[in-house]
Amino acid sequence: MSKFENNYCILARKYRPQSFSDLIGQDPMVKTLANAFKSGRIAQSYMLSGTRGIGKTTTARIIARSLNYKTADVDIPTVEFEGFGEHCQSIIQGNHVDVVELDAASHTSIDDVREIIEQMYYKPISARFKVYIMDEVQMLSTAAFNGLLKTLEEPPPHVKFIFATTEIRKVPITVLSRCQRFDLHRISIGNLIGLFTKILRQESIESDPESIAMIARASDGSVRDGLSLLDQAIARCGDKIEASTVRLMLALADRNRIMDLFGYLIKGDIVKALQEFSLQYDSGANPSVVLYGLADFTHLVTRIKYVPEMADTLLYSEAENLRASGYAKEVSVTVLSRFWQMILKGLSEIEGFSRPMEAVEMILIRLAHSVQLPSPEEIAHYIVEEKQKKKNDFLSSPALLTRVAKIQKDIPSDKSFPSGDNEVVEKPNMLSVELSSRASDDYIERLTELCENNHDDNFKEMLRKFLRVFYFEIGILEVACSKDAPEGFIENLVNNLKNWTGKNWEIRFALGQCYDNFRIGADIQAVRAIFPNAQVVSIRTFSNS
């Protein structure tokens, strides 16, 4: 009976970077370290931060290898490796005596830190530097952090510290200030696709671009997560990875059917949209996954609408890019933004509901209905048109036209005036004077009603005496104010209107309607009170002489 031996090494370990040239997506850090090593400005401690699986521990080992790199020709710290040095293999494998790796999650106490402090004063046994790599350093206790402060500030010249953390905010600022900090970036989908394609080629595994793109998107910028998914896909598919199998493995909805559903929603076809969703649900698609797929495709369409070059990338299949480009030309940004907001709101609704299928159906109905709603620009245009229509209807009303005809008939045809010292200041049309005066009276009455309703008779009399109103609606007032009005009259008017109506008011001073016009209006009203049948033909102002 043969004995089983498991010699398989997972992809994440097999293809772990061994040098800075193998790292992907971390060029700023590599350039900084290269310049520092060349100039001899090597920091005493480093802090590596970033999300899971982007290479913090791997980078720490590579830095330790750089610090202790030594060959027959090279005996200085460097980031450019000409091959394996004396200490490289053991450092990469994590078993070098002078490179100590600690998991801060299991060594959190001050006693653990005290032990490190006691050991670090001994010089390295074989390497150039004694390097302490501490992972998940945010897990250390407050006492342990305090115990490190003095050591980090003035460590022995032969000691280097490299810390790694996924939660940089939990590390005390006093510790951060003593370290050279590097924030490792998430790996882009394009870089992940290139890496996975290269690894599959070396593993002699066939694949299609769509399946690799799905795994890269599901990795969320983490190389380790992506390689774990790739391992799973190889185990499931064998020598050929297919998109349909990866989709089932990741519990993703069919992208083509998601695009079909998006098309029905954009057309406002609720019946076909619900039928398509029902078919996807019956085939095993999770309702929330369908919504996530809609959100992803909406995002793709919006990006292509603004950046058409996005359609040429390898992040999505050719069919997805082609259909997304078509929708980008047809669908407005308003509809796409509304879709995005409603889908995000719907995802939060599903989390608190025990029957997700019914919840998603209601969300789809809302999405299809929202396409028919007008945009804010259309609503504003409609309001302006309605106001203009009402104004035109008023000006063309039979009663007003009859009144205009009667007034024009009574106006003398000879409108000339003698020249000389007698200067004509203005000759307003009699109709405009009468309409303006009547409108002002109506507006004043509306204001005085507010005063009466709020029992302010004193201010009511001041309004009648000192104010003429040319336009009035809730929130807006166009006026002319008498020069005899008391100081602060307009401020009191604004405050009273706000207190009475609960709204902020905009007070406009009518252009060309100065104090003289106010007096003219008052004088005309006084004359009409004595001669009710009189008609104003013209208004003239003569010099004192």
C-alpha cells in the first residue's frame, strides 16, 4: 500500500514575488526604496499598510532580503538582485535566524515586546541586519506600543523593524511618526488579468478572456484572493477554464441576461423585465446578485458615455463593451444616475427583507417606471412654459382687450408738447399707468391682509404710506420705497414676512421705479379720488421758473 504524499503548493505560495521586479502595482514604493538604498538613506523602521492580499508580508520579506543582500560581487543593501545571495533563500522561506517574523495578533502583550527588546541588542549571527517583521501590528496592546516607542526612536544600528497592518488608523500616531510609511495599492483589474493569464500559461491551463476577467473582478484588488479563486477554478474545470463554470462557481448572474434585463428596463417594459428576472431566478441566480449585476452594467454604461475609450479595455468581454457602447449613446445621464441610486437603495432594502425575490421585483418595477419620469431640466422648462402661457392667456383675454381698446380710443392723437424750459420727464402710456397702479393696489391689499392676520395695524399703515409694490408672490417682492420711510423699514418688512409665512423672502427694488414714480402713483390715486371719471393723458414736470 503506497503512502500518500501531498506535495502540491497552492498558486499563492508558488508564485509569491521574490524580488521587487516581481511586485505588480507598487511602483511608487519600489522607486522610493531604490533611491533610498542607492543614496544610503535607509530608514530604521518601515510601516506597510493596505488591504488584505496585496503583498504586505511578501514586501516585508523582499525588503529584508534587500537589506541583507550579499553575493561574491555585491555586499551592500540593494533592490537590484543579480541572483540569489547568501541569505536570500532562507529569508524568502521565512526561516532565517536573523529575520524574525512575528504575528502581533498572537503576541500582543508587553511581555512579548520586552522579549524582543532584550534580544535585539545582540548583533546578527550571519546577516548584515537583524530584521523584525511584525504582521497585523494594530493588534498590539497600548502597553506594548508604549514599550516600543523608545526602541523605535533610537534602535541599535544593526536592527531594522518592518511593520504590516490592514488598519492603519488603529496604530498610534506616536508609532507612525517613527516609521517610514508606505501605503500599498489595490492591484488593478488589468494587472490581475495579465498576472492570471501568465500563471495559467505556465501551468498549461487553457482559459477564455471572460472567465479570467470574472475572477479578476471578484478578487477586489487582492492578488492572494484572486489566486485562491484561480486555484478553485482549476480544481473545478480541469485543464480548461470556461466562463459558464466560473460564473456558477462565483454565483454570478449571466452577463448576457443581465444586459437583456437592463434593455427591458430602459424601454420601460415591466412585463418582459419581470419575466426575464423570473427566468434567471429559476435558473439559480440569487436576487441580490442580479441587482449587483445591474449596478455593475449601469456603471459600465455611464463610464463609456463619458470615456468611450473604456470600451477598448480588456476588463469586459467584447459583447459587453459593444452593448454598453450602444446604451451609452441612447440613455441619458439623468436616467443612468437615477438607476444607480435606486439600485443602491434597493440593495439595502433586500438586506432587511426575508423574501428577496418579491423585493427585487418591486425594485425592477420602480426602475422601469423611473425611465418615464421627466428630468429636472424638463420640469423646470415646463414650469417656465406654464407661466408664460398663463401670462399670454391673461394678455389676450377678451375683457382686457376691450378695456385696452376703450383706453386707446380716449387718448388724444396729438401727443406733442411745446419745447422750451418746460421739459417733459416721462410720458408713460395711460394703460401702463393704470394697470401698474391697480396692480400695486392689489399687492398692497395682500400685504395688509398679512398684517391684519397677525394683528399688526401699525405696520399695515406704514405699508400703505411708504411702499409701492410692483410684483408679489410668496417668497418674492418687487417694491419701491418712499424716501420718507423710517430707517430699517425694509429690514422690518423682511423679518415680518419671514415670521408671518415661515419662508425666506427676496426683496427686489424695481429698476426705474424710484421715489418720483412712487409719488406719481400716489398723486394719480389722489386725483382719481376727487375726479373718478378722469383719464390720465400724460404726465409732465415743469421747472420752478
